[in-house]
Amino acid sequence: MPDSQTLSAKIRPLDRAFFSRDPRRVARELLGKVLVRDAGRKRRTARIVEVEAYLGEKDPAAHSAAGNTARTSVLFGPPGHAYVYFIYGNHYCLNVSCEPAGQAGGVLFRALEPLTGVEEMARDRGLEIHDPKNPAINDLIKLTSGPGRLSEAFAITRVRDNGCDLTSSASSLWIGEEIGDDRYRARGIRTSRRIGITKAVDKPWRYFLNGNPFVSRVPAKWRLSE
DNA sequence: ATATCGATTATCT
DNA sequence: GATAATCGATATG
């Protein structure tokens, strides 16, 4: 049996209650979990290593600060659904809605560690894996280290995925957990300011796995894990 | 290692 | 009309 299937058999979707909470709590606990894309012949999976929490209407940096509009309605809907937006005329970014229906909040996916379907990711990124049998880490980092990059690697677009239920393995895109996957948090979780925003810049609501090489924009002094 | 810039469009003021 | 939850390329120290 191919590796991708032995691995996928151990993954089960997170339930909706997981996401029906404060985005800061959800963000922290998403680290080490797995994003799954079921499309085409080969399943793509990657471990979640960096996320950011965006609170509801009271967080000036959140898209939901503008209120419940056509663009942000998913953030105000039931938890566990994909909020996908297009930014800078170039990139899609993936979030999962949090808090109970009626209350806004979400978590932005900022970086993943590729596990399976690596060649499919490379194809959609327009990149080449030098040695597909034994990919160099520098090749893998370019696939999913950054919110725009990971969206492209998972072929995520607004038309295809906005509003998708991420708690169902029947969806083409979903979030799963494995037994004992909290061990990926054993080296610790770091926090920092959120990236690329101009409002509420002081809030430390970016979360990432300490020492993980797939995390984007790590300050030089943190480059080596402690 | 850090800084700056262009690409390109949805959304809001 | 300005800005944006980014990326990749180029320039500079």
C-alpha cells in the first residue's frame, strides 16, 4: 500500500466543536494537525506549523472588522469552514472560521510542512523537485512556507474552496488529526506579532512550532531552535 | 542579511 | 482612488 494511504488511514477530521472557540485557542491547538486535499489521484497532506489568530469585529486587523459583508460572511457563519480571500492581485489565503455561528473569528494558515503529494504541490507551484525520491528540504520549503505559497500548493481558490466544510473528510479540503500528534508541539510553541498588517500590530497572535524549518519569516536569532 | 519594488484585483472609503 | 493577513526578484551592505 502506498505511503500516502497508510498515512491517510490514520487521519480523522477534527469536529466542529474544536473550532467553536476563541481563535487564539484554536490557532495554538491546530499546530501539529494536518491539512488534507483530496482531489485528483493522489492525496496531498501537510502538517500545520504556523498560523495566526484573527478575532471578530473587535480586532482592527481582521477582515471581519468591516462587519458581515459578502466577502466576510463565512467568518460570521458556523465554525470549521474555509474563508478564502484574494490579496495583492496575486495570491489566495486560507483561513478556518472559529467561534459559534453569529460571532466572527478565524485562523490564517501561514505555513505547512509537506507530507504526501509533494510532486502535485510542486506542479501547482510551477516548481521542480530536484530529486523527487529524496527531496531536498530547500525544495520543500518553497512549496508551502507562506500563506500564498501553501494555497497555491493545495490549489486553493476562492471559487473552489470558500465556504467549504473543513470538518468533513467528504470535502475535497479538510483538517485532520492523528493519534498522538501533540508530540509535534513537544519542542514548544512560539508566538510573535502578526505579519503584514498595519493595525493592532502589537498583538502577539502568530503561533508557530519552535525550531520547525518550514516556518516563514523567522527572526535570525531564532533560526536555530533552542 | 535587510531593503525596496512591481505585479494585479477585490474591497472599502 | 487607495490599500491590502504576499511573493519573488533585484539591489545594497
